[in-house]
Amino acid sequence: MIISRRKLIVSGLAATAGASGLAVAARLAQKYGLVPPDHGGIYGLGVTLTYASQRLLTRHSLAREFPRNRISPRPFPNYLDPLTEDFKRLQAGGFADYRLSIDGMVHQPASFSIADLKSCPSRSHITELACEEGWSYIAEWIGVPLSHVLHLVGVHPQARYVVYVSMEPDTWDSIDMADALHPQTFLCYGMNGSELPVAHGGPLRIRLPRQIGYKNIKFITRLTVTDNLKRFGKGCGSAGCEAGYAWYTGI
Amino acid sequence: MATSGSAQVPVEAFSSRVSTAPVTNLAPRHSALVRVTHWITTLCFFALLVSGIEIVISHPRFYWGETGTVLTTPLFQLPIPSSRRLVPTGYGYVLPDENGWSRALHFEAAWIAVLTGLLYVISGLLTRHFRKDLVPSKPDLSWRALLTSFAKPLRFERPSATEASSYNGLQRLTYLFVIFVLFPLVIWSGLAMSLGFASAFPWSVTLLGGRQSARTIHFFVSLALVLFLFVHVLMVCLAGFWSRTGAMITGRTGTGKEHA
């Protein structure tokens, strides 16, 4: 086959333009926080496309809320590993000694009891909790918006993520500031008009109605505000992602 | 390329066309873009199928409406074991959890399939591929023509060389249905299950009757696509597997030796 010089030059220019276009896109995506921490590996393309497009579409969108009469009569508590001795001790004391500590890139690291959190303005929403397996139920979730607590401790402007750690062994995760400051993101201590049952993560669970159930971790005991997830675990942003589960679960 | 290939075309039209056609047909049966997008879609389809089955195994129960858990009555349950111990299946064992990579593969393959599909549809509109090759002509749509195209493969009759150079009415309708009904529906019902997407476009879930309805619809449309795949491959085998597959790889219909 004969390739003309003109064709060669044109395709060369097109290839260069395409490659530099991709490079610029990657740089811009990085700059505007559109690249998830688990973007490496063979599924990096998929998770990055999902995260970037949803961040562009849904930064301020609200999860669907339902009227009270649509609350599921029997919310299904998913399988829970046996509770630790530490947790049982706190449970025996009515969680009076349960603490949520906040550290990292904040002006005033602090520690909150459940009573402290309940003294903050209380909010609730009736939203669906959806598991990656396929099932879902609707419940009323009561708590304090995470943004309120972050405001109390004063987050540094360069903060990019909030890491949250559970009392369950090897259970931690993180969210970006768009989700951390989202009005429906709660530190949740109540459900359907009463205390949050232990089976559902009581006394304190993070509630992210725009993300899948496994991101809504139970027994939250520590928050760390950071600008870099590399220092946590293997650096991909969550214990789940180290086990092969995507960090961002808006899908 | 032939503009119509139904059994209703008069014989004279065939002979005149055949006589003008060279022995080795150099005009591509399928354009390069159709061929490339076809095989990318094929790869994605298998990735989506395998990962989709894995995901269903973690909760082989289906519901209608907004919600559904093992505590509520399902619409139906697949008689298979599950990869989750809290799902009552009647089997005494629990399969290993494969949802991590399954979900990642499912969404990555979905992205590639959707982008490929967009490229195909846009170029198909611009090059008039749909109008030329897929929109059936009036005679193609007569009951007799449709019945003939339906009955022929049932009698294991191979299509003639002329028939093999374009699609009959039934094929055209089927392809259009798959491209413009089944694929959009499977994408829509899939996106409706995305909590992020649903927060931006709540109607995408409510129009389908709720999150669990979307999941059930996603399952049935996927089944329909698998059924299409079976019939599609069966027809390819009937028409001559290597010549048809070769046409979709190289674009050439070959020397026609299979039909000689």
C-alpha cells in the first residue's frame, strides 16, 4: 500500500493532537478532582470515567427522598462480623464512653460523645439504602450533617478527603469533600424515630445516600481530614478497594 | 452494495445484479467502522454477561417497585446458590464473593460499550447506514416476505449468495429493535440503579417504577439480548460461519465458494 506524504503528515498531526488532548484532559481532570484514588490498574478507566462524570453531574444533586409512608416496615440489617470486646464494653455502658475523634487537617482536633453530637442541630432524611448486591430499603435516618461537625473543628482549605474509621477491625473508608460537605451526608445516630440499632451501625454510622451501602460504614469512631490518601493503607482510599471493591460507589 | 435483499425482489433484478458483480466482491460487506464497533461490542457483551451473572449470584431474588430485601416477598427467585450467606437459597453452601471485580468489570465494559455504541449510532446516521442497510423497504415488510425469512432458517435452508449480501426484512427489524430498543433500555435501567445518576435524574428511576423494578427490567432486557445473541450466532452458523465471520472481520464476502 502506498501512503502519500500528505496523508502521513495529516495522520501524524492528528495523532499528536489526540495524544496532547488526552494529556491535557488528564491534567485538567487531576486539577479539578475528577480522578479517584483507585484509578490504577485495569479497571482505572472505568472507575475514573464514572467518578469524573458523576462529579460533573452530581456535585450538588440530592438523593431522592421519600414520604414517610414509604419507609420499609422491616429494614434488613446486613451480615455483621462478631462484635469486638471493646465494642461490647461500650455497649454495656450504654455507649456513654463512645467517642468520635476528628484529627488531621483541622484547626481544632476534637472528640465528640454521642450526647455531644445529639446536641448539634439534628437533621433527618427518608432515603433508600441500596446494597451493591441488589437489595434496598427505605428508612428515616437521623443525625448531624457531617459538614456541621467539620465546620466546628475548622477544616483547612487544602483538605480534599475525609477518612473514616470503624470500630470493626480493618474497616475504614474515605470520601471527597464534595460528599463530605453534601447536606445529606450524616453522622447518623437515629433511625425511624429511635436510636440507631447496633445491627444497623449504632451508635454511629456514616450515611451517604448517594453511595452504595458498603460505603455507609458502621460504628464510626475516627475521622481524619487529609489532602492525600496515599498515607492511608495501600493508598487507594479504602479497605474495600484493597479487597477489590471500587472506592467511589455512586454507581 | 445492494439496496434491498428480500425474497420478494424479482429474479430479473437478481440476474442483472449478479451479472454486473465481479466474481470476487471487492465492495466491503460491512464498513470498517461497523466491523470495529461490532467486535468491541462483542467483547464488552461477554464481559458484561459474565460480570452480570456474578453480581446476580450475590442476590438472585428480584422484586418490583422501589425496595426489596430478603425480608420481603420477591417477584421471583432464581433457583441457584448465592455468594451471600443471608440469602435463603435452599443450598447448603455459599459461593465465593466475586462482586468486587465483577462490578468493576461490569461498569468498565458498560462505559466502553456505550461509547462504542454512540460512535456507531452517530456514524450510522451520518453515513446513512441505518437508512441503507437496516430500515426495511415496503415489500420487505409484507407478511409473506417476513414469514419466508422466518421459515427458511427453520428448514435449515442456507441463504443464497445474493441474500447474503444484504439483510432481509426480518433481520432488519430485529437489528433495529436491538439497536434502538433493547440497548437503550438496558443502558437506561442500568443507569437508573446508579445512586449518583438517580440523584441528578430522579425521573430515570421513577419512570421505570422504582429501583427494584429497574433492576428486574435490566435482568429481563439482558435475557432478551442473550436470546438475540444465540439466534444471531445460530443464523451466522447456518449462513456459513467462516464466510459470515470473515465478512465481519475483513469486510469481504469472499469468493462465494460456500454458495457456489
